[in-house]
Amino acid sequence: MNTVDEATDPIRLVRLRCKHATRLISQSMERPLTRGEKISLGVHLFVCKWCRRYRRQLQLMQEMIQEFASIETTHAGTRMPESARRRIEEAIRGS
Amino acid sequence: MFGCEGNIIREMRDVIDETIAPSSDASEWLARHGDALYRYALLRLRSSHAAEDVVQETLLAALRTRGRPEAFAGRSEELTWLIAILRHKLVDYLRRLSKDAPPPEDAGPPAWEAFFQKQGKWHRKPSIWRGRGADDPHALLERAEFRKTLVRCLERMPRRLARVFMLREADGVSSEEICGVFEISTANLWTLLYRARTRLRDCLGVNGFDERQPGEPGRTKGKP
């Protein structure tokens, strides 16, 4: 097993592959990237339009999921099963 | 003897005073907000049984809550208050789950073959997402067809992965808290989120935006 994190291994960073670039893109949503990571990711994004798309689409997805989670609660049509409703009603009365 | 009975009666009256009136409140909450609470829990827990249990716990806890607002300005405020309780119950539930049965290391290889070649290059390259409102989350979500695709893609995610992903991405729960709830390391969390995002992006691309598998006929120019 390789114990060096591929995304931060300096030798890998020199020639960042899409697999590692995408990992850094995802991590940049969780933590500030190091200076070295920023530079190599920047270089990679400059030349790789697919990873640029990946990044844009991940950002879009994040906004979308947040909005979806809130409208899903108040507007969507899924209903609690009737059996569950009755069970909860009984639990409330028995409380 | 009498004193004793008096005590019991007084205790019973106390109990009755405390429970009878509010319990009808909980029935009203259930009638008014049961579905919304259920949907909230279902989207994050991905199990109808778990969602039902958590909604029940929420309503019972809401009854016991001291300092409950006397009156709500409106139904939406009442729901907001219930959801705040639900969030705690939901996280408690997941925490108990991790304690009771620590899940095995995520089973199986991440199946990167689907996304990346051995050398780390894209296998199926992300294409531009086109179509009405393709760069506007709000506009996308207004399309019923797209919402269905999104739901299907989320359902396709393994349950535990989806739970981690939703807490982080939809609710912005902190990494520290999520690591604590699921008993995982930060590095592990980052990997899970990376997988979830990559899978979801791919699923949306293919099913929502007509991204092509390699070798499939597509719109790509310049290929024989």
C-alpha cells in the first residue's frame, strides 16, 4: 500500500493527472488548498478543459443540492405512509 | 395511607396536566407537518423506517421541550422549529448507528475504471451541460424531469455514502461533526465526498445532460 497521499505527493504534483486534479477540486470545497496544490491545480486547469468543466459542474451541483433539499421538504409530493402516521399518532397519545 | 394516595393523585394530576393538552398539539403537528418532516428525514436517511422513527422521536421530543414558543407566527415558523429538533434527532440516530454497528471499511474498490483510466486520465470526459437553464440550479430544479433524474441519481448512491454526502452538501454540517457522527477520519470523509460528487456528476451528466459513454455515438465533432 502506498502511504503517501497521491494528491499531495510533490512528484505527482509536477504532472498532475485528471484523477488527482479532480480530487483536489473536491477537497478545495472542504479545506483551503496549500500553495503548492493551488499552483499545480491552476496549471492543470489552464490546460485541461474537462477538469474545468468538472469544477464548474461540482459548484453548480452544490448549489443545486442545497436548494433541492429545501424545496423537497416543503413542496414535493412524497407522503408519510398511512401506517406510520397511525403508529406515530398512537405513540403520541400513549406518551 | 391517605397521604400516600394523595401523593399518587397529585402526581397523576401533574402528569395529566403536563401531557394531555400538549399531546393534542403533537397530533396537530403530525397532521400539519408530518409529510414535510418525513420528506426531510427520508432524503437524508434514505430509509423509510428510519425516517418514520426519527419523525416520531421528533414529535415526542417537541412535546417535552420546555421553553416551547407559546404561539407561532405562522405554520412555516412552526415547521422551522420542528425541523430544528428533527436535525438533532437525525444526527443522534446516525451516531447511534455508528456506535451499535461500526460499518466495515467501504466495501469494494471505487470502480474508478468508470471515470479514469489507469494513468489517471479521464475515461468518460465531462461534456458541457447544455439545455435550458443548464448553468442555473434554480432553473434546472424547476424542470420536473430534471428533478426526477436528480432523485434517481441520489438513490443510486450507496446509502451510507448518500447520508454523509447529504449532511455535508445539503445541510453544511461541519466536517468535524460528520467525522464524529460516522466515526471516520477527515481523510476518509474527503474521499467519500470526492466519490459522491464524482458519481453524482457523472450520473447527472449521462442522464440529465446526455453525456456519452466512450464509443457511443455522440455529438463529438472530428471523429470518424
